[in-house]
Amino acid sequence: MAEISDVYFVDGMRTPFGRAGEKGMYWNTRADDLVVKAIMGVMARNPEVPGERVDDVAIAATSQTGDQGLTLGRSAAILAGLPMTVPGFAIDRMCAGAMTSVTTMAASIGVGMYDVALAGGVEHMGHHPIGANSDPNPRFVAEKLVDPGALNMGVTAERIFDRFPHLTKERSDRFGMRSQQKAQAAYDAGVIQPDLVPVATKGADGAWGLATEDEGRRPETTMEGLAQLKTPFRPHGRVTAGTSSPLTDGATMGLLAGGTAVKELGLVPKMRLVSFAFAGVQPEIMGIGPIPATEKALRRAGLTIDDIGLFELNEAFAIQVISLLDHFGIADDDPRVNPWGGAIALGHPLAASGVRLMIQLAAQFRERPDVRYGLTAMCVGLGQGGSVIWENPYFDGKKKRK
């Protein structure tokens, strides 16, 4: 008899993220092989979960073609060595693909249909540039449903500056610089590496290598250097490569379970799902999407923004994150926000990024028993936002010592 269940994020791992393109470390690596490595990594780290107990595998990709096609959840499950009895499917919500993989599997677990599930995402932006295989319906423009610029994420970021003049380029530059600094500090502290699955790579010269770190980090970034960068999306604009997430290849994977399975298998969850929400906004200014999504998620949880002790916000663009912080009255440099850096430094392989946010939040929860609730949130192309609120199982009710 199916029963309503709590949903737990048991564990999550990801591949190191690589720079997209011929010079990137995954140029000669297939997208589905990145997914396979992430599945194998998280299953190997959780041997108490028998493969046959996985009820479903949801894998997201924005460009579902070529080595990112063929019903990724099912094909990757087979390639990863899971039993043939384990089904799988592919999912697409552009940048929030992996986040939607998690919430879809979580909903199935929550109503008692599933006990254990794998949820993640992949994007090989070197092989499949965003929108390269799409054919937008001409009605979008002909009937003025959406401005043509809405399909260019950089243009939508520039429009956030237009709408909120007090969110200056200098603030955006400083946020981008600090993301790089925080990511390097996290690497130096060794807190990111434990959740990375090493991936064998093959260079253009045929030499084999091993990917063990995110490739796109630029810790030497300075405000002076950022001020000199070009603004590719608009002449004399305010969005630069230094305040944007780079084009990235990578895969992420999360292991979810319901309360009964957690007890039966003796699992030690890293987070409990509290609520989630997705919201739509004007595609022309898609970056503000996480604002209404977060408001909905908070309302459904009976919480306020003041209850959130840690934020993992996807840095598609610095201005996009700053707009959310400004809306909720949070300082740009609030220590609760992206304490280990974000996508500007680590990369944003579109459909994979949602679970990266969860992996980092889960690791921070373990270090922060004074924090009860955390938020993972992101903007989504075509005018959407997604937010998930999590509870820290290590919460002890004690305030952090100064």
C-alpha cells in the first residue's frame, strides 16, 4: 500500500566541469559517458543501495540529440551497469533540467510510488551549443509573443540592468570576482573535490589524461581586469565574460530515497526536501525567474526568506543573482550566499547545474549544524525560475559561534 513519504537527498556526485570547445578536456568525450561516470560514482559510494532497488533514472539535457539523445535515463542506466529492470527517461527544462529531474523523482517518491531514484543532468556544450538543434516557432516573433532577444541569455541579462539601474556594473563585477575567489578558497580547503568523479580524457594528440578538477576557474580575476572586458551582448553594455557563466561540459547525479527505504537500507541522508516551486516570467527578462519561484516555495513551506541559512544560487550571470538578493534585501556579499563560489567560476553545463547546487549545499549542511534550511535556486531560459528548499539533518538548534 503506497504511503505519503518524506523525500531525502541521500547523496550526489558530479564530473569535474570542463571548458566547452576543442580546447576543453571533454572535447573527445561523449556526453552520455559523462552521465555514466556520475551514475557509477554515486552508486559505488552507496553500496548499501542495490542497483535493482532503483525505481527510475531521470536524466536532463537541453539539447537532446546525438550523444545527448536516445532517452538518456534509460540508455545511461544500461551503460552504467544497472540491472535491465531499471527504467529511465530524459527530461528538459533548459537550465533547470537536473533540478526538475530531482523534483519529478521526489514527487514520485513523496506519493509512495517510488522508494529510490537517480536524478541528474548533463550538457556537453562543446558538442551541442545551446539552441543549435532547435527551430523556434515563427509565431513567437510574428505574433509578438516573445521578443527575439529573449532567446539570447546575455541580452536578457542586460535587461535586468535596464530594469534596475541601482544594480550597477561595478556590483556585478565585484560579485564575479568574489565567485572566483571563493571557488578557489573552497578548492584550497579541499571541500569540493570529494564529490567529484574522476573522468578519463583523451587529448587531441591522442594522449590520455584524468579530469579531477573544474577546468574554468580564474582565481587571478581582478576588478581592474573585469573593467576592461568587452560587452558582447550590447555595445557599451554591462555583461561581460567575467560576470557570466562560461560555456561548460559536465554531468551531475543525485540519489534520492523515501523514508521507508532510508530506514530499511540504513541510509544516512544529507538533506530532506521541504518544498519546491517553478514559476514563469517574461522571457525577455528571464533572470528574475527565481524570485517568484522562491516566493512560492517559501509560501508552500510556511517559511520566510529569513529562515534560509544557506543559499546556493546558480550564477548564470552575476546580475541575475544580485537581482534576487536585492529583491529579498540580502547584501551582495552576504556570507550565506554561494560560500564556495558558483557557476561563474565552476561552470554552468545547463541541464546539469541544478544538482551541482544541491551537492554543494549538502556538503555545507554537514559543516553547518547551526543552519536548518537551505535554498537551491536558478533562472531558466524562456522565462522561468526554479527553487527547492532543503532541511539540514545535522541541525542541532545551536547558534554558530562567532
